[in-house]
Amino acid sequence: MPELPEVETIARGLDKRVRGDVIDSVWLGKHREPFKSSPREIAAALPGTRIAEIRRVGKHIVFDLVRKTSRNGKVSMQWILHLGMTGRMLVCSPEEEIPKHTHAIATLSSGRELRFVDPRRFGRLSVATEQGFSGPGTEPLTVTAEEFAKLFHRRKTPIKAALLNQKLLHGVGNIYADESLFRAGIRPRRQAGRLTRAELDRLHGALKEVLREAIKLGGSSVSDYVDAEGREGFFQLQHRVYLRTGKPCLACKTPIKRLVLGGRGTHYCPKCQR
Ligand SMILES: [Zn+2]
């Protein structure tokens, strides 16, 4: 499942390629699962809008759309996309063969097409007429140390589980939770509410650092993630603990351990993390 850095990479790639283009028409497939708003609503909302910007909000990709007839250029509509496990939004030319599991096609004035392809159908498309879509939780790239520390105040869950809780921070998934806990030197099972302020400050710094590095490298290519142009990311080469069970810690050579926390495989160094 793509996490924050991958979604950021995809949103930036889409923005670079189709910002300013106009949606002429929309085709929607027969499967209902991908449509969080009704297909009728989506089909009515999108045509005749110009793509003002594409950006990431949490793990969602938001298309800010302006009606072509709008005089003030104000965003009048948002097209919101969650990629789920296997969802991809591709920019294609119409001659390209339409892949299996294509659930939506938006034809653009430039002649290109935006195609939403999702074999496992956990991805979701919706439209909103208000431009305030912010998703749940706090944005990890901009949260202050103060706000960050408050999120975990009195939480009895393990810190790893709290990092994955999308109501607290949005967009942090398994890879970046494990990697930031390693860099902060904190054991994943520690009770979130019992971490000291110094530890939380370290974690705050480590999480931002890991996410920024991953964005710079185009995300992590695990399972079948690729960006809007079909390129793989490279952050997986920087993983220090994630999926490195039994391999020597890059800092101290102790074998990396794995445990299951809240149903998720969790990787850590028993010596560097306390
Ligand atoms: Zn170590």
C-alpha cells in the first residue's frame, strides 16, 4: 500500500503532467466499489472543469478543479482519490491499450486520458463541492514538535501502533513508522504516553527526516508501487530495519528482530532501540 512519500511522489508527478488541462468527459466502469461518491455524481461533476492543482492530503490525492465558466478562478470542485492497495492513476494517450481493471477514464482537452486502474478495488474515487477536504489526522510533514508531543499524551497503545493511527497522523504507514522509530532509538512496543519529551522530539525529527528523504528518492518500491510515469522509487535501498529481519543492524551489527504489533510486522534493532 502506498504511504505518504509514494502518494506525494504520485501527486507531484500528476501535477507536473496534467495541471492546467481540462476534463472534457468521463467514462466510469461497471464495478461500484471504486466509487465513494455515486458514479452519477462523479460523471456530472468533472466534465468542463480545469485542473488547477493536484496535491497530496494525507494519503489522498486531491485534484482542485475550477469550472471553465468561473470568472474568479475559484476552486469549485475537488476530485479525491485514494489509491488503496493497488490503485494507479495513469496519464495515457488514447491509442494506448486500456488495461484490465480500468474503472474510470477522464478524457482531457489535450487529447490525453487519465485512467484509474485498480485490480484489487480498494482504491476510492469521490468528488466534493467544498474545497475544504483535509482528511482525518495531522499532517506529519508540517506538525510542530509541540503538537506532535500532544498527540501521544496519555496514550496507552504501543508507539508503533500510535504512529500508524491515521486519526492522529495521516499517511504514516508500516515502513516509515519502523524506520523513524529506529532512527529515534525507540522500541516499537513502548507505551506512547510514557515516552519522554526528549524521545518524542527525537521521533518527531526522525519521522520528518525519513519522509523527506523518501520523497526525494521517489518513495519506496515495495509490492507494485510505481509513480504516475511508471517509475519505481528508490527509498527501499535506504531501509535500515524494514524487512531486514535477521540481517545485521547497520549501526551495531546486532541482528534485526521482527515482532507482530497490532497485526503488522514490526522491525527493530534490540540494541539501538530502547
Ligand atoms: Zn543496532
